[in-house]
Amino acid sequence: MRQDMQLLKKLRMNNLPIRYKLIFHFLLISILPAIGLGLLIGWTVDRIVEDQSNANTMQLIGKVNAVIENDVENLQKITYLISFDPAVQTFMNGGIKPNLQEGSAIPDGESVEYNIRKFLQGFSTLSSEIAGIMLVNSAGDSISNEMYARPGTLATQEEWYREAAANKGIFRIIGHPYNRSVRSHVDYKESEVVSAVRAIVDPETQVVLGVVLVDLKLRVIAETTREVTLGKTGYLTVVDGGGEMIYAPQQSLMKNIPAELFPEKSGITSVKVNGRPLQLIYRTSSFTGWTIMGVFPMEESAYGVREITFNVVTFVFVVCLLGMTASFYLAYSISRPIGQLASFMSKAQSGDLTIRYWGDRSDEIGMLGRSFNAMLAQIGRLLSLTALQERQKREAELRSLQAHIKPHFLYNTLDTIHWMARSKGAEDIAEVVQSLSKLFRLGLSKGSDSIPVSDELEHIVSYLKIQHVRYSSKLAYSIEVEPQLRELYVLKLLLQPIVENAIYHGIKERRGPGHIAIAVTEGEGDLYLTVRDNGAGIPPEKLMMLNRKLEEAGTEGEIAAAGPPIAASTGSGYGILNVQARLRLTCGQPYGLHVESEWGVGTTVTVRHPIVRDNCWTNHGSA
């Protein structure tokens, strides 16, 4: 199971080397669109070629149909001309009557029959597609040059005669004359001719007087359809309305075609004959009732499509081959310098910071290489600086430890003086010594940089008690703080330098008693510590200079140039500049001191401090 998980992890796209990713994406971009384009072109060409082939075939069928309709229409016109001839009408009305009266428009019977035969012979001579014409009246008598009825048969009992009589003078094609008693002098086979009939009707009584029978040579239809070729083995065939084959070539693929295969006037259908799929495209003539049908194998209809498909597949193969070659080349050209950079970084990671990228490329790889060199140089400088800072830090810690020895010694000494003062009854001296002892103790605060607000206020109270002993009635003070704010943490020794400035530069310079008010409040998500005095105040020009120094204290530019600002600050503002620098360095730019003063009225110093609820101090400055 673990091996399977490791294998799946290796096969993830993000875990693959960049060379394989590039090859995969290049192939995805080049080969898949080529394959998709090939499939789309193949499908589109297949559909278009098939539609065009079917449309061309249908157009050819329409032209053949028009030719055949024209031939049949000529037959129809011939039957009309024959029926309007006076001699033919005489024959149809009562037969040939010889020895007519002198001056009659109709000659004797022998001349009438001769003229009719001669009249019919003219049509056969002018229209070579006519195999024969035969006239049969209602009495069963017949006249023809090419055809005759078998002895002992009555033409009026023939199927073709009854069908013509039933149509009442409408021209009709009845197909091949199978089982007919009429024969031809030329001895045409029944499959070599197509018969058409039309009844001659009395216009007044609508009685059928006789029938005109015309045989059309099949070779006329054969020559028309034989000229059309569909593919290699496709052909045209003619079928009548009953499904009987009027014409089909000798090497036909279908011996008989059921009428249900073409229920509509025109269309495309398919059928399987002896396991071979065939496509049929047909159109039925509304005039003749025949259906001209194109028959060809399905595989031949797709021959051109297969050739185009082969060309498309060849093109796609070449494109894929070129795409794969280009993909491998591009992947190698991109991944190789990246691999070199990765090797350099691996060596740098192992600790060899002297490694460098050498190359004159101007692309992104070259930019990365030069940035890599700059990064290693910067890391070297930072490591040197860090080593220097660590050494300085150890020296500072040593000095700090030495500095803490003196306050501890003084703290212990003050406790001894406090005990001795009380034992001698000097309570005022004992109180001052006790306040000074608390001042040292809170200042040490076990080495912590932050203390509760209550300890900071206790520290400032101890300081004010000591100062009150010195200035007696000249100095008064008050402290206001909300109880819930006493447990918050602040940087230690925030108020003592401010109160000291208020005493020495405010209250001391004032005539009469002075007052210092200390307040701790919360507002807008921050903690505000305010020290207000009614001392002499600060002149406007000095106030402006002081605020400017406060704004500069603790900035990054000042730190980089000369270390902490207190090192460069002198004069009466040394203490509050120290407080400003510590606040800015610890808490960030928004926090610090703000001084407002009016000359001769007093000064107000406001300390903005973040709210810290425990001693786990975090830097509240901006990143």
C-alpha cells in the first residue's frame, strides 16, 4: 500500500521534473489540436463529399429522367396524332367499308387500310425509337405494319387492351409486354420493348372505339442510362411503379427491387444484398410513373473520402512528428539551464556559498542566475553582519550584567539604611529610603522589558514621593486610572522621564505651587497615558524642535545611520526621546509621544501605547 502511495505521489504533475512537464504541455498544445483538427476535417470532408456526391447523382438521375420523359412524351403526342386522323377514326368507328359512294371523302376500304398503314409507317420512319404501332378497334380488327395478332386470339380480351379502355383516353405505359398475343415481324423479345397504350374514345358518348398500341425500343432507355456511371461498379436502373425492372445492366447488383424501398418521390436509402451494403439514390417521374435509381456499393461512395482521410492522417502524423521533435528540443533547451541553476542552489544549500552562476544569457534564466549570484553575495554579507551582531550582543549582555550588579547592591544597601533609620526613629528618612528602594526594585523588574500598568504607576508614585520630600508644598500630584486597565502591560519606565521633565522644566520654573495630573485611559483600541502639568510651558520654537526630534526618533534611517536616537540627542529632551525611541522600535510607527504646550500655562504629554493583555510581547509595528 505504501509503495502504491509513493508511486501515485511520483506520478503527480507537480512532482514531475520540469522537462517532462514541458514535454507534456508542448505535446498537449501541438498534437491534440492537430488530431482534433484532423478528425474535424475528416468528418467535415466525409459529410460534404457524401452530400455533393448524392447531389450530383440526384442531378444525373434528374437529367436521365428528363430524357426518358421526353421520349415518352413523344409517344404520347404520336398517339394523339394517330387518333385524330380521319381514316383512323373511320376504322375505329366501324371498320373499313369498301366500295364507298362516288365523291365520298373516304376512298374504298383497300385504299383506307393502305393509307393507314402508310400513315403509321411514317411515324416508325421518323422515330427510330418506335418498334411498332398497332390499331385495334372495338370489334377486334387490327391494322399495323410491324405487328400482328396471333390467329384465334381476340385483341380486345388482352390485358393491355382492357387497361387502356379503363383509362378512358389517358396515355399509359404498361411496361414489358409479357404474355401478350401480339407479335412483331422483327421478332423483338418481350424484354427488349416497352409498351404504351391509349384508348380512342367517342367525344360525345365516351364509348371506347379502340386502342392505339405503341412499342418503344428498350435500347433508347438503355443508351440513356448506360452513359451514366457511378463510381467503378455503380449504375442506373429503371423500375416501374409496381417494382418491375424496366431496365438494368447485365452485371447488375440487384436482380429485383421491391417497390417498398422507395416510398417517396425521391430520396436516399440503403440495403444489404448478399452481405454487401448498397446505397440507392432514386427519383420517381410523375409523368411516366417510373423510378430512375442509382445503385452503387457503399465502399465506392467513400473512396474519395478515404483518399482525403489518408492525406489528413498523413498530415496529422507529420505534424505530430514535428511537434514531438520541437517539444523535446524546447523542453531540453529550457530545462537544462534550470537544472544547472537547481544544481548550484543545491550546492549553496549544502553550505558552499562560493558557488556562482556563469553565463551570458539575457533571458529569464540569465536574470535568475544573476539574481542567484546577488543573493549569495547578500547572504554572505548578512552572515558576516549577523556574526558581528552576535558578538556585539554578547558584549552588551556582559555590560548589562555588570550594570545590574550596581542596582542590586544599592537596593540591598537601601534596605539596610531603611532598617537602621527606623531603628533610630527617623521615620521621614526611612520613608524616603523605602521609596528609593521601591524605585530600584521596580526599575529592575527581574530583567523584563514590560510591566503591568499598576507597577508602572507604583514606580512613578515612589519617584513622586521622593520629589515631594524635596519640593515640599510646591509639588502636588494626582493619578487617575480605570481598574480594568491596571492589569495591562506597558514598556517599563515610560512615565518617569516625562514626570521628571514636568518637574524640572515646568513646576520648578513656576511661581507658586504646581500640580502634575497622571491619567490612564483607553480609546480607539489603544492605551493612552497622559501627564499634564501647570508649569511654565514650552516656547513655540522649542516645542516645534522637540516634536520634530520625536518624529525622527526610532526611524529606520536614524537606526541605520547612527544607532539609537538617544545616542545622538542631548539637552533637556534626552529622557522623552529615549522613551519615544523604545516605543517606536518595539511597537511600531503609529505609537509614541505627542507633546502639546502653551507658554506660561502648562504642558501635556500623551503616550499612545498598544493594548497588551499578557507578558507575551509581540511587535505591533507594521511589517
